[in-house]
Amino acid sequence: MASEDHSITAISTRDGDLLFFQTVKAFESDDVCQQVRRRCRPVYGEAFRIEVQPIRARR
């Protein structure tokens, strides 16, 4: 399961704008979330949220 894909989304809590979206492998999600935080925090402060969701394969 470690190679399962996840979607990472950053959304502004001020206006609901999509700030970031990327599909990554599960083992990459922590690093990508840290990069998104570093990029968004100077502009949005704490006014954004990051969501990580597993992508389930259809059978």
C-alpha cells in the first residue's frame, strides 16, 4: 500500500480558492505538504488548509 496514490490539495480558508493540487505516492506526501506550507504560509498565514486523500482504484 505504500505506493498508493494520494491527492494533496491546499485551499484558502478566506475565500475557498484552490491554491495547490498534486497527485503523489503515499511516501512523498509528507515532503510535499511541507513544501506547500512553506510556499503558502508567507502569503496566507494560517488561512489555508491542506487535505491529503487516498485515491482508490476502481475495480
